[in-house]
Amino acid sequence: MTGNLSNIGRCCMAFNEDNQSERLKFVDFWSKYVLTHDDKDWSVQQNKIINSCLRSSAMTKELYLKMKAKPNIPASDK
């Protein structure tokens, strides 16, 4: 049993290292993107992400399920 636990531990450590590596790659990618693109381009994208995070953090399970049941209508069509 101990051998299995040490294998699981190694898998978890490898996953954490891979996850950390992917995060650092994304930070590098995003910082280059921000430096090489107009503020108006990336700030719109950033705004969408932040607003989505804020909405989901305040969302109850019931509100989430209600939202998922509605058809996805683009804002321009409302």
C-alpha cells in the first residue's frame, strides 16, 4: 500500500509542477500581449474576465442553474 501512496504523491507533485509551469507560461504570454497590443484591445478582454468572475462569485447554485437554462443571446441582440 505504501508503494501506491508514494506513486500518488509523485503524480501529484508532477501535476503541481506542470500546473505551475503552465501558469508561468501564460503569465509570460499575457504580459507580452499587453505590451504589444493596444490598451483598448486587451482591456475589453480583461473586463469580460473580471466581470465574469465577479458575477460567478456572487452567484448561488440556483442562479447558476437558472442562467444555464436560458439560451445564450448575444448582448447586441437584446
